[in-house]
Amino acid sequence: MTIKAVTVLGATGSIGASTLDVIARHPDRYRVFALTANTSIDKLAELARKFQPRYAVVKDEQHAELLQQRLRQSADTEILCGDEGLCYVAAHGDAAIVVAAIVGAAGLASTLAAVQSGKQVLLVNKEALVMAGRLFMSAVAEAGATLLPVDSEHNAIFQCMPGNYLCGPDSLRSLARMGVRKILLTGSGGPFRHTPLSDLVRVTPAQAVAHPNWSMGPKISVDSATMMNKGLELIEACWLFDARPEQVQIVVHPQSVIHSMVEYIDGSVLAQLGNPDMRTPIAHALAWPERIESGVATLDLIAHARLDFQAPDYQRFPCLRLATEAMHAGGTAPALLNAANEAAVAAFLAKKIPFTAIPTIIEHVLREIPTVEPHALADVQNADRDARKLAAAIIAETGDQL
Ligand code: NAD
Ligand code: MG
């Protein structure tokens, strides 16, 4: 068996840790080619010592210097920095697989570079696809990249598709030709599913990141609490599976045992089940179309005993409505939505705004900034910049009122 070289973008995060855990279980199949981080130098140094990558990438020269000091003995790892370094390792011809696990818009350029180099790309950075959906999927088709969804819901949907299915804007694999009637996108509803609406204004970052089922990075944990995560995932599903928003039904499923479902025109509904552990979708996408062990415990259905399903509450979770509207509006609207959300979530985590201001800020940005059809990445980046600028101004005002 040839050993595949893997690049992990965002290696020091929650997904990075799960990915490296799976990789370490299969030294006969995978070796690490490059690892990247932003500013977590100690963590990256530890990972670099363990996995001996050819490249390590960090935020800037200053952090590169710090990493160099920590890695004195392991002179074999070359240290690069910035977006240039990220894109270089993402596109490098010696790596067969890229795991795109940087959080947020910061991962867009490198995720796109990986796709454009025609590799096997494991997509975890959903924000990249939300921001630049059409450009992103066109790049997948043009470069012939193999795009494998790792977001647990999208990986579940992918697993429920016919065996020859591949993500891409390919009419031969349209949902209609596959006999698919709709996609059922499940979500737990997060930690505030039952919190009285009047209490939401007072919830703290610590309460918001305490997800009932999944252990994740801070940004996606807040997104789960506002259910913006499900909104972003609706947009993600539309691009990955070439679906219209009406073909994706959001179903609240508090136990997170079913990770999503696909309904066929004959009435069959296929579901993928498993423990809420990201090593399952990561292992599936790494080895696809084969199967490998992931280290995830066996699912104890008897212990779970019951699975519940509910309709989403659009009043409690306005972010769901905003994301659906942005997908319908098209063009740069999802990029504006994403940027405003990233800015608002960061401000909430920094205790500058209340939890309930997150949707208010996003709605304001979507209302004020006109949407255009992006023809190039620069158009998406301009929308991202404009949305952050406006969001920052609103956050400053909101902060003054507190
Ligand atoms: P995290 O915060 O734990 O890790 C983020 C990683 O990105 C870190 O390695 C960090 O160094 C890097 N990073 C952050 N800002 C950066 C920047 N400006 N430039 C370069 N690198 C930067 O996040 P996570 O929970 O691992 O999530 C990563 C991505 O995966 C997100 O897009 C998230 O939506 C998606 N995702 C995560 C989970 C999960 O269970 N954690 C599940 C599904 C999807
Ligand atoms: Mg998900």
C-alpha cells in the first residue's frame, strides 16, 4: 500500500486533533506532509516533533521565529508563514490529501488553493464554501478535485447517497437523477433549546460554548447555540449536493445520534448514525471509498433508548431565518452573512455584546450592504471586508450602550 501524504490546515484546533488522532492509528496508510496553526506555537511545536512534517506554517515571521526556537532539534521541518505559506502547502504536489480545518474566512484562500490543485480535499471549513459557493464548486469541477465533506451532517448525507456519488456541479449526479426527493439536515438545537427567551440576553460565552453533545472550537460552538451553524450548513448542503434550499429540511434531533438523512422518491429514508465524534467522518473521508478504524466507540442504541425529532424554532433562532434568506438572495449575501456572524461571534466571546445582538448585527449588515454576483475571489473578499467594517461599527455602538 502506498503511504499517502496529508496536509492538515488548522492542525492545532479541535478538528486538527481528531484528524491527527486518526492518522496516528494508521502509519501504514498516512504520513503528515504539512501542519499549520495561527498563533498556537507550543501546540504546533509538539505536533511537529511527533509527526515530523516537511512543512509547518504559522501566522507571520514573528511566530515563525518562535516556532524555530522551539524546534531547534527538528531541523527537518521547514517553517513558512502567512496566507502565502498556507496556499503553498495546500497546493503542493507532494501531498495527496488536504484536510481544510481552519476556522472561518481565514481558511478560504488555502482551501480554494487545495481544490484548485485537484487533490482529495476533506472539507471541514464550511465558511469557505458558504462565502464563495459558486466559485468554489466551479473550481472543484475545473480542477477535477475530489471534494469529501467532513462536517458530520454533510458526511452523513454523502454516505446516504448512491455509491458512485461525488460532490460537484454535475448534472449527471443531480438529486433528481439520483432519485432523491429531499435532504433531512439534523441539528441538536444547541444548549439554549429550552432557555426562556427573556433569559437569552444574559447568557455568557461559557454557557454558549458548553454544547450538550459535541466538543468543538469556540466559534462553531457559539454558532451551534444561535443555530447559525445549521444555517451555514443549509448553505453548505445546497452547494455540495447541488440542492435548492427548499430541498433541504432542517430537523431538530437533540440526541445527535442520526447525523442527517436522505429521502428518495420511493419513500425510503436513509440515515447515518453514530456517536457524536468527528473521528468517524474524518476517517470516512480519509479512507474513502474504503473504511478504516477511527477509534470511535461502538454506538449503544439500547443505552440511548429513544430518538426525538422536532421542527426548528425560527423565533428563538433568528440566525436560521437570516441564513435561509441569504441563500435565497444569492450572490455575495452568504459572504456578508458569514463575515457579520464571525465579527459578532468574536465580539460576543470577548464580552463586548450580548448573545441576542448576534442576529441583530447580521440582519443590519444584510440590509445595508447591497449584494452583487461575485465573478472572482476579490468580489467575495470585498464583501467580507465591507461586512466586517460595518459590523465593527455597530459593535462599537452596542458596546457603548452597555
Ligand atoms: P478551532 O478553533 O478548534 O481550530 C481552528 C484552527 O484554525 C486552529 O488550528 C487555528 O490555529 C487555525 N486558525 C484560526 N484562525 C486562523 C487564521 N487567521 N489563520 C490561519 N489559521 C487559523 O476550530 P474547530 O472547531 O476545529 O473548527 C475548524 C473548522 O471546522 C470550522 O470551520 C468549523 O466550522 C468546522 N467544523 C468543526 C467541527 C468540530 O467538531 N469542531 C465540526 C464540523 C465542522
Ligand atoms: Mg455539522
